[in-house]
Amino acid sequence: GGQEHVLMFSIENWWAGDLYSFFTNTPTRYNVEALEDTDVLMLDFQAHQLLYERVPKFERYFRILFQNAFIALQRRVISNISKTAEERYLEFLERYPTLEQRVPQHQIASYLGITPESLSRIRRQRRIEK
């Protein structure tokens, strides 16, 4: 065991996975946990390449998907090193407007890089300010 670190949430119609592991053909160090009923499509690297060959439009689709994943990752890293916990929480609410009621608070806190107690304090302060 060890401490859980939530790297990302994937909501309806989003892809989830470890791109580094996928492209380097190395074992992942991460788990994907479904918090709600989920339909899963598994695509290994060889099937992915075959899809490109057989349906060329998928190459463009995945290029855009990977661009968006890179942008999201870069945005998250910059946010984590330059914004306050409260600013990160507000970004979370903006990015995932329906998620706060659907996932455990300790996972949101982990995603934000703060303790559950800090998250409670931020949420309490926001309620007071409203």
C-alpha cells in the first residue's frame, strides 16, 4: 500500500490511460479506477497501428486527442506549480462541473494536492463568502 495520488479524472466520453506506457510498450505504474458504471474499450498498441492503416481518418482523430492530452497535462503542471490551492479548486470546479457530487472528497483533495481538511476549509470559506 501507499498513499493514493489522483492524477486525473475522466468523465463521460473521455479516454483514460497511461500514454507513456502505451507508446513505450512498458508496464504502467498507474491504476484506472471506475467510480461509476463504465463501458471500457481496450486498445493495445498493435491494434492502434492497425486501426490507422485500415481507417486513415483515425490518425487525425488520435492526433487531436493526443494534442489535447498534452495541453491538459501542461496546464495541470503549470497550475500545480503556480496557483494556490483555492485557485486549483476553482479550476477543478470549472473543468469538472458535475464531479464534486460524484466522487469522494479525499480523491478531489488528492487531485488538488492538498489534504481533505484543507479542501473542507476552502469549501467552507467559499460558502461563507457567497
